[in-house]
Amino acid sequence: MDLEIVEEHLLPPETNEETLMVQYDKEPARNQPEESESDYEFEELPAEECLQVQVVDADGYLKVLEKENSELKRDNLIMNLSIQTSERDTERLQRQLDKSNDLYGQLVTNLERIFSPAQIEKIQNDRRIVWPRADLIEAHNLYAASRSVCNILLRRNYPLPSVRTMQYWEARERNRTASAANQTAQRSATEQAMSHLLEVIDAINLVHNYT
């Protein structure tokens, strides 16, 4: 008797089944169609529907947040200190401005007791201005009284019209006075002529009444 056949009958049923499975795996399947790749096509899901799992280092992320928080607190502290410093500087500058305005007001008040508004403007701006008639008359009287004193004051930047301005004003006033005198003389001559003409007319009428 064949030994393999005897051993096959002597093996337990489970061993026989395992042996058959091994033989089945080793031997190629017969009379079965060959499998192709198209028989196992899978449906691809859209990219947005795919779940992406990201591993996050919680400790590292927490340290980054703590660092950013510390930097924000530091920036906030620096900004608050800067704001407080700016407020103190603004208050200090405002006090200085108020004090300067008070001193300026007192100075202008004292100057008004001595100088005219035009002279104060000359002191403030030191530019060419249009002198009022009253200032020109006073300066001309000072120049007429003592030219040397007037020149000394002008060299020391005393607020007075220049010599050329006073000479120009004097010539213009002289022409105006002469013109006014001529007009007055002409008016007086005209009035005298009219008066003489009326006298002649009255005399003619009187003679005519007697004849």
C-alpha cells in the first residue's frame, strides 16, 4: 500500500483541510478568467473631501503663543509709557506757551505806553510799513528840531520813519499846501470878482431907476 495514502487517512480532518488549502494556493486556478486592473477600479474622492490629519506639537505651540503674548505685553507697555510721556510733554509745553503769552501781553501793554501802534508793528516785524500821518508829523518835528538826534535814534533802530520817508512826505505836504493855497487864492479872487460884478450891476440898476 502506498505510504502517502496511508498517511492521508491517518491525519486528522483539520490537517487534511489545511493541506488542501496549501495545495490550492500553490496550484494556479484553472478555467478562471484572468483578472485585469479594470476589475478593481476605485472611485477617487475630491481633494477637498479628503481628511488631512496634522500632528500638532501642543507644547511647542503653547510656547510660541506665550512668546507672542509677552511681546505684545511689552509693546503695549512701551506704547503706554510713550503716551504718558507725550501727555506730560504736552502739558509742560502748554504751560510754557501760556507763560509766554502772558509775558508777551505785558510787554505789548508797556510798549503801548511809549510807542504808537505803527511803531510797535515796526518793532515786531522790522519791515517796511505805511506810516500814519500823526507819526510822520512827530518824526518830522523831531528831525526839524535836531537832525543829529534823529540820526542817532535811527542808527539804534528806534522805530521812526527813515530820513528819505520824511523828506518825501515833507515835499508832498508842501505841494499839497501850495496847491491848497492856490485853490484858496483862486477861490478868494473869484469871490472878489463876483462881489465887484454884483456891485457894478447894482450901480447900473440904481442909475437906471433915477433916469
